[in-house]
Amino acid sequence: MLNLLEVFTTVAVGLMVGVEFSVAFVMNPIFKALPEESRVLGRAHGGRMLGAVMPVWYIGSLVLGVVWAVAGRHHQGTGLVVAAAALLIVSVVMSLLLLVPINNRSKTWTGENRPEDWEEQGDRWDRYHYVRVAVLIGAFTLLVAALA
């Protein structure tokens, strides 16, 4: 049963890393190449869609990591899992304090109601997101190493 938990947790976190990596390095560059109104609408729609899914994914991944650490506490690699869970906590805290407030504002924007500093807010979100992606990659790497 522990092996199933290990694999499921690693796959869940790995898929989350893939989605967030894609947002940072695929979707956002596509949005930045669009005309201004389309860019606002694309980011707003992405914020609504991913804003509904990602909280469950982040918290679920964290819970899985903690359960793995507790269930496997007498197994080799537990320290790596604990470190990965700590990084997942960092990613959740970063999200709540830095990214979600910007996302909550931007997901309601249209071409007509966006604030003057909408691009600066989007760029700030992007910078925070790059750091969060690095944190998630670290967590995923630690989970993979714990499997060995």
C-alpha cells in the first residue's frame, strides 16, 4: 500500500509541476504575444479556470506528501519526503500570500474594466509564479529521489 501511495503522490505532484511549468513557459508567452484585450481576457479566463482547480491540487498534493512521510517514517528516504512536503507548504503559502490576491483581481478583468497597472500586476504574478515553479520542481525532485 505504501508503494501505491508513493507512486500516486509522485505522479500527482509531477503533473502539477507540468501544468505550472506550462503556464509559466508556454501559456504566458502566448498571452503576451496577443493583442492587449485578448491578453487580458486570456489571463482572466486562465485565472478563473486554474483558480478553481489548483487549490485542490496543491492541498491534495501536500496532504499526500504528509501521509507518505508519516506512513513511511521507518523507511529510507523519509527525510526527502519531509523536505518535499516542506517545499509544498512553501508553495501553498506563496500562493495564498502572493499569487492568489493578484489572481482574484485579474480573473474579473475585461478590456473595459482593467486597472491602469494591469500589466505590472500580471508581471508581478509571473515573477512570483517562476519562483513557485522552482519550488515545485524541487519538491518533485525530492519525491522522485525518495523513491530510489
